[in-house]
Amino acid sequence: MPTFGDVQAAAQRLRGIARRTPLLESEALNALAGGRVLLKAEPLQRTGSFKFRGAYNTISQIAATAVVAYSSGNHAQGVAAAARLLGKKATIVMPADAPAIKVESTRSHGAEIRLYDRARESREALGAEIAERSGAALIRPYDDRRIIAGQGTAGLELARQVEDQGGRLEAALIPCGGGGLIAGCSLALSTLCPGIEIHAVEPEAFDDTGRSLAAGRRLANRPGGQSICDALLVPTPGELTFEINRRLLAGALAVTDDDVRRAMSFAFRHLKLVVEPGGAVALAALLAGRFDARGRTVAIMLSGGNVDPAEFARALRPPGGS
Amino acid sequence: MPTFGDVQAAAQRLRGIARRTPLLESEALNALAGGRVLLKAEPLQRTGSFKFRGAYNTISQIAATAVVAYSSGNHAQGVAAAARLLGKKATIVMPADAPAIKVESTRSHGAEIRLYDRARESREALGAEIAERSGAALIRPYDDRRIIAGQGTAGLELARQVEDQGGRLEAALIPCGGGGLIAGCSLALSTLCPGIEIHAVEPEAFDDTGRSLAAGRRLANRPGGQSICDALLVPTPGELTFEINRRLLAGALAVTDDDVRRAMSFAFRHLKLVVEPGGAVALAALLAGRFDARGRTVAIMLSGGNVDPAEFARALRPPGGS
């Protein structure tokens, strides 16, 4: 199992390479929430999401000269950019219906793309086949000690930035798909901010972590669920990530697509930041009143900003505005 | 005339109050430009633009308990927010056709709004009338020593951030309306980055500073010009600002509305930042090939992000994309 020490070691590897993304604050949001809300702006990270952190931390520790990954997009971009910086060849297995901006961007980071049909092909099988044929190391999206530690550096920075501002963090809301980001951040935050209350935030139809926490064991999402949060659509919590999250999380919150669009619109208007649907769920939970921030200092993780223009424009149209 | 010392004094007044906005960098932009491009992200400043800097620096130095300003929007928001922080009453005279987001936001900062008809009323007369009736101090948008010094703190930070990253700035492109931002930044940059080449960037139909620099005296814009850059539409360069700019600028560049929309779209895709039309002109000049950045380290000032959703969505639609 990864530890806080692994997160610290990851931060050393990422020093001067990953960006120390800013912590944003909005008077309008503080007034709405009735507390102090600090937002970690990972859309400003290299490749537009936190995923670069875990990818670089992992790839910098492997001997293979090639890597392969399957991903709906943000992990793909992170792996592609990290591999290029480290002089390794990257092949990315992506669903043919992934947002165009993510496919193009992954290609622009120098990776080879292998598109697959979600309905007829298995990305796991394709990835394993490429790994076997070319000797490439498979870079998992979340269920890996090195990935979790790398993502945790976002939480480590967050804790230190709040401290630098003289604040004391009482709660954190963090987007959750496979759970790598929140697991890593929880390792850092629970150590550096004793007593902190950490909540996962998920799309309503993909509330596997919330139901798993309640049940005390890993449960899968019901089939057929829909969500605009393409970055968070995984079938079930990871094994490693869930072991950490069951121990360190206070609970989980769920949001609707409309909640998410309102949060994207709010970030546009008040933060001047482009946030993708999956990256906006924690802000969405706060704005929708799912979490009571009154009188508290609360961190919101904005985890990524890779969204197609048409999807973004849709979020800006009334009545999505706020 | 304001000096570099005034900019340093303004930075002291703004310490812990204005945000130290981040310097962004994009591999995609570096590759396109063939050099190193560093972007100062003033949309992340309080009130969504650099205007807060000059407003706070000025209002913190006046004795009156009320202030009045006329502005198309960003100066209005800066004055409103600074006045509130300093416990003074603000009245803002705004054109009735200003972007709705700017009117609403100014009101949300606690200011009283007086809308006027651009065609039938004089904002100067209205402002003077309010000042006389209420004893309020008029806060000018750019032609004031304290305003120029305050805006210059953006350039001071920029120079220090580039230095912190081990870079040496060779050129800077800065949006120019009345010229307060570029005049203040030039005081800082010409002192801290000897030999730097500083260019103003203006909308094509509002190239008064460019033509004035060429003529050696202040020239007005031709009547009837149109531009989506609402933040940059002034009739003529300021007196004080032009005195500084004629001494310190290398020249001026002009961009079209299409150039500006492409830059806004680029910032959306690659920087994940919301930039308003007037705030995007310097990036637009670079992307449109008006400035040769090959082999150089160049700063781009992104000066604000207050744009109506519909205008922003228009910039994201093809063929505005890049």
C-alpha cells in the first residue's frame, strides 16, 4: 500500500517538472457557501489535468523504453506527455468516442493512438497484446501505488498552500472515478491536516465509491448509467484505492449533469477557469448544497479542463448559468 | 510623471491584497512560436482583470469617503471592489450597452450603478456632476500617476516571476487601450529587464497608440470603428500614458476581431483560461504572426477575463478554433 512517504517521494521526482498549480479563491463563492472556499486549479497542470502527476511519477521509475495505457483521455495525455519528457515511446488505447479534444491533444504529445470500439473490443485485451508484442510497460490509470502517490502530490501542494495563507483546512471535496486522485490526496491531507473531513464526489449514475463505502466492500455501478463526466466513468472502485479510501474518507456525495454544468458556468464567470465536467463535480456538490461549508475552510479540487468546445458552450447557456 | 519607484510603492500597498497571478506556459504555444512564451494570467486577478491593481493603489491614497468612476466595465469592477475593501462608497457610471456580466459583477462588488446612453449623454459630465454633488473623488481609468503605478505591478511581478524561473525576458506584448497597463508595466520591465522590446497591441480600428507613436504626437481614432474588444475602446492615448509609452515602447501591433477570437479559442484549449476579447489581443498578435518570437523569450499579458457567455461561445465555434 502507498504511504504518505510515497507521496513525498513523488513530489521530489515532480519538482520543477509538474506545475505547482495555483489555489484560487472567489469572494462570490465564499459568500454563497458562507465559509472560506479554496480551489486547487489542476486544469492549469501540464496536459490540462492532474493525471500528469501520477503518470510521470510512475514512468520515471520503470526500466522499459516503451509504455502503453488505455484511457478515456486525461490519463492518456498524462502518460503521453510524461513518456515524451522521459524519452520513452507511448502507445495509447482510446475509445473511438472519446472527446475529440482529448484524442488530438494526446497525439500532439507524441503518442501513437490505437482507437477501439467500446461495444466490440476489450481495452484490457488490446493493452495486454501491445504490451506483450512490444515489451511496453502497462501504465494503469489508478490502481497502482506509484500512480496514487503521484496524484497525491496535488493534495500535498494544496495542504502547503493553505498553510502558507495562514488557513487551516477542515474539509476537502475531491472528484472520484477510479479513486486514485482522492486516495493519494487523502494520504497527504490526513497527515498534514489532522481531523480533516474528506468527501469523494461522483456523478449520480456512477456512485460506486459512495455505495461501496456504505457497504464496506467494492460494489460495481449499475449498467446503463449516463453522465457527461467522461473522466469519471469507471465500473468499480480500484482495489488499492478503495483500501485507502475506506480508511480515510468521511463519505461521498453525488451530483447530476445539471449540477455539473452549473459549476462549469460558475467557474467560467467567477474563476475565469475552464473546467471539464468530471473536473467540476466537487464544485458542483458545493454549489448544489450537498455539503455544508458554513463557517468552515473547505478545499475544492478542480481536477481537469479538457472539454470539447461544444460541451463547454452548452454549459454556458441558460438555464445552466448561475 | 510616475516612476519605477512609484510602481514599487504600489506593490507594497497591494501586498497580500492583489493576487500574484500565475505565469503560464504552453508547450503547444512554444512550438508554434518557435520560442519561449510566458503568459501573465490577469484574468485570475481579483475582479477578473488587472484593473483592480490601479484602483486599489489609487483609492488607498485618497482622503474622500466616496469615489466615482466611469468605465466600460473592468475599471468599474476594480474601483468597486477596491472601494469596498477600503470602506468607501463607489458610484459607477456605465454605458447602458456594456456587457451584462460586467454590469452585474460591478453591482455585486457593492457599487451603485448609473447607466447612461452613449449617444445622448456624456459620461464625463455625469461623473463630474456626481463628484460635485457628493464630494466623491473621481478615479480616472488610466491617465493618473497612481493608476499607472498600480497597473505596473503586473509588470513588476512578471519580471520577477520570469527571473525566478531562470529566464531572461527579451520582449513583451501588452494590450493597450488608454495605455495605463502598458505604461506602468514598461516602467517596471524597462528597469528590470534592460534591453527588453515592448510592443503595444491594439484592435485594428483603435490603433491610436500605434499611429501616435509613428507621428510622435497623440492622434485620435477615426470615428465609426468597430471591435469586439470592449475593454480597449478609447478615443485617444492618455496624456501621461503616452509620454511614458513614446519613451519606452518599441512599437505597436494591430489585430482583427477574427485574430482575437482565435486567441480566445487557443487560450480555452491550451491554457484552460477564460480570456476576454480585449485581454486576448497580445496573444492574438503572436498567433497571427505579427511578432517574430523565434529563439526568444517573450511575455504575453493576458489582461482580463470578463466576457459574456454568448461572446465566448462564439469564439469557440469553428472556424474560430485553432
